[in-house]
Amino acid sequence: MKLEISEQHLMLLVSALNDAITYNEKFLHSETIDDVSDYEEHLVFLENCLGWLEREYKINAAENPNLLPYNDLVRRA
């Protein structure tokens, strides 16, 4: 199955997933929750999804020069 998505939506999806991971990592260390296990599992799912999306993005980027470089979208602190 091939994902059909516009360039803009693909870049937005990568950026949004990266933001969600950053937010959840900070949330886990914020000491506002007692049991972090469910949130850790959710974070793992987000990271796995971003890993899959990274592979798909790079395949599409090789065929489409209009896409920003992947690393420019996911700058991590």
C-alpha cells in the first residue's frame, strides 16, 4: 500500500509527529503524572510511527526535490 499525500501535508505530518514526541518527552519528566507507564508506551508508538514516516519521507524526497530535507523538519534539542 502506498500513501498518497501532498508535499505540504507530508512535511506537516513529520513536523507534527516530531512536536508530539518532544511534548510527550517533556510531559514525562514534568512530575505531573504518577504512573508514567501508559505515557511511555504512547511515546514508543509515536517514535515507531515517526521512524516509519522517516523512511517513507526519504523515499519520497529522493523522487521529489520540493520536499525539505528530513533533518530540517525534525531538529531535536
